[in-house]
Amino acid sequence: MDHSSAEVLAEFPERGLHWAKEQFETVLGETEHYVREKPAESLLCALVVGYILNRLPVGRILGGLFRLLIVALRPAILIYGATKLYQAVREEESLNR
């Protein structure tokens, strides 16, 4: 990997976070506009969604997602470590030349 590729990879999470923040702000603005134009429909939708969420086993769903995250995190850490090792070896080779 050359230096420019490493910089692009390092900037990737920052750009993704910026994009997600922009999308969230856009959705929030559109939701606010919808609620201001149609307050009765918005209240009815909120009640229906609240009732459905109350009936769902949210704790079990979140617990399952957390366990899945823990299982997926181990290989991700391994891949990250292998990538860092590869970069260190490549840098060492380039310094020795």
C-alpha cells in the first residue's frame, strides 16, 4: 500500500461519519416539516409506532444484536491487526531499501 492509499483509508471513517450526520439532519428536517404540516396524522403515527414498539421484545432483539456484534468483532479485530502488521512490514521493507 502506498502512502496516498493509507491516507484515503484513514479518512474513510471521517467521511462516513460526516455523510451520516448530514443524512440524519436531512431526515430530521423533513420530519419536522411533516409534523408541522400534519400534526394530527403525526400524532396518530407516533401512537401506532409506540404501541408496536411496546409490544415487541425490544430487549431480546437488542441483546441478540449485541451478541452478534461481539461475535463479529473478533474477526474484525483480527483483520485489523493483520492489516497493521502488513503495513509495518511494508514500511520496514521500504526503509531497508
